[in-house]
Amino acid sequence: MPWDRNQMAARAAQELEDGMYVNLGIGIPTLVANYVGDKEITLQSENGMLGMGPFPFEGEEDPDLINAGKQTITELPKTSYFDSSMSFAMIRGGKIAAAILGAMEVAENGDLANWMIPGKLVKGMGGAMDLVAGVGRVIVVMDHTNKHGESKVLKECTLPLTGKGVVDRIITNLGVLDVVEGGLRIVETAEGVTEEELRAATLATIVD
Amino acid sequence: MKKVYGSAAEALDGLLFDGMTIAAGGFGLCGIPELLIDAMVESGVKDLTIASNNCGVDGFGLGKLLDTKQIKKMMSSYVGENAEFMRQYLSGELELEFNPQGTLAERMRAGGAGIPGFYTKTGVGTVVAEGKEVKTFRGEDYILEEGIFADLSIVKAWKADTTGNCVFRKTARNFNPPAAMCGKICVMEVEEIVQPGELDPDHIHLPGIFVHRIIKGEHEKRIEQRTVRKREEA
């Protein structure tokens, strides 16, 4: 059985180490926060906050306190606030240890596409280009194939890029792959998924 | 010099002209200069170029200036919350320059700091880099981005003293300080005006030198995505 959304998030949480400052994208990456266990992880929200807390209790929403997805959130005792240029100083400056992001396509050279489909509604890249250019480690969490069953793990991206050669590790419903010299290396497969199945769903070059 | 004005319209008096460039603070609907936007709608000023991370939502925030077709061009990182925006953009009525969020913030900060350009690795190898100078530093490619020098900044803070020293509240700070810095004139709206000395000088987020006109008013502070948890989960 391939991993479901929560299992993918739990696997991604294993990438995080005690003391890390981390930025989580929208979607499955947001769920990673539920699986960090006893590790002291500080979540950065690029609209200007370190130490993001959970959603507020009903009636305690504060319009001045939102995350990068514009959702109401809460602060923690360790929270700090800052402006957008300071926020991206820590992102671009390599102070954020890791970003966990969703993707439309990833290529074997680490190219990432996750912001634009030409001819469709274009909303913008937000902070994604800055994050992938700047943080210590970029981990992509996504389904291995799209809804038509086509691989999202490619030799070359077909969509406009968010970043070139930026992805370090890919976690999909079928397993975990690292971007290495010459292509992707299989780190592990999801429980019940064979290496052959993972290879069959992957268009990228797999190296041993 | 008197910085405190009685209303948003008074504070903008003599500052607006067609075709001008404006830097606006706010992220989504958080920390946006609601009152100054309303006054700009009233003024009828048009052909605006606005640097702002987002463009409000339909009928609120900068979305109001879209409804009245006062905006010619947006410089933003994310505009997905606004149907009228998409309609005007797809029909060619509205120009859009996408900037990565951190690049937009730094372009404002740089403009305000007297820095006309800087190199960043954000966007290298993407459409954002097209037409921009590439320079190699320490073996890595960077692209040249230009500082933003706006005619006017419209921003929102929590509290200011009468000299413009101000503090922001929580994530409503966001783009407000860099947007405030990059305008020739900065007009700020706040929830409370206090006397000099009432704010701790060590706790000022933006010194009054960047702020030229101040107004106080009531803010709606609309919430874009209301997310909550149940008490039992605590």
C-alpha cells in the first residue's frame, strides 16, 4: 500500500532534527507539524513570524495574527515577529534549516516546478522561489503521479521552474528519493511498495 | 512640523496624481492601510502602479481600487484571492509584474535605504531572471534586482507617537516597514496615537523619520481564512 497523506507527512517529519528552524508549505507539508513528536522544532511563517503555534480556539481568532496561508494561528512563548524583509533575510541567508514543500513536478537534476501552469489561472509564486533558493535543505512532499497517472518525477520539468537544481530529497506516496550526481537514488520504498513499482512510476533516471 | 492629520483624505491632500507609483503595506488583508485605500478610491486618482504583496480580495482592500479601475499595474507575489483581478488581467486591462515575495520586500527596503540594485539568487534559472543581469559571486549565479522608489507609501501600524515613531502588532507588521521606507512621502494609519515618550524608545519598530503624515481611525480588519481548533483537542 502506498503511503497516505498523513503517512507521507510522518515520513517527512523524520527529516527534522531537534532545534531546527523550518518552513512548511501549504497542503501535506502543513501536516508535518503533527508528527514532530518530542523534537523542538521552530516553524517559520514567511509573512513575519518564528514560533508558529496551532490554530486558535473559536472566538480567540486575531486578525493581526495569521500564517503565510492567511489562516488565523496563535503564538508561543518563544515567538518573535519581524517584517517581510527580515523574514526573507533569514530565508535567503540560509538560516532556515529546511523547507518542506509540495510540487507539481520535480526533475532528476533537482529542478522544481510548483507555481505556474501556463494557460491556467496564475496566482503567483509567493515566497516559494526565495525559499528554495535560500534554505539549507529542500524536501518535496507530493504524490508520485498526477491524477492522470502520469509521473511527476521527471527527467526534465515541463512547467515553468520555481528553482533550478534546488531539491535535495523527494518524499512521495511510493517512497523516498534523493537527488544525487547523475539522477535520483532510491532511499526507501513505502511499506508494501516494491522498488520495481517505484521505478515504473518514475521517468527520472535512477542511479544506484 | 505637524504630522498628525484629521482624516485619510486630509493626509493624502496634495500627494496624489495620475500615473503615480505607490508602495502599500500588508500581507493578504492583514495590516493593510484600509482607510487610506478608501480615501484613494474617493479621490479618483488613476493609472496607478502599486507595489504590494497582494491585491486584496473582491470588494476589500486594494480590491476596491480594482473595482473602480484605478490601477494600471500591480507588482506583487501572489494575487490568487481576487476574481476581478483575474478578469482585468486576462482581458489585458491590468498589467502584472510578479516578484518573488522576498525580492519584493528587499526591493522596497533597498529603495528606502538608497540602494538602487542588489544581487539575489532567488529566481535564478526561472522566468523571473529573464532580461536581468546575471553575476557570479563565489561560484554561484545571482540576478540583479532593482530597488523600488515609490512616489508615495501607504502603510498601517498599531500605535504611533505624534512624531511618527511606531510599533506594529504581531504579523500585521509584514510589508509595512519596507513599504514605508521606499516612498518619497509616507502616510501611515494607526489604531492609536500617543504622545512622545509613551512608546519605549528601545521598542520602536520604525523610527518616525520614515513617516510624514499620520492618521488614526477604526479598522475593520477582515479575516481571510478563519481557522480554529476545538477546545476538546487541547
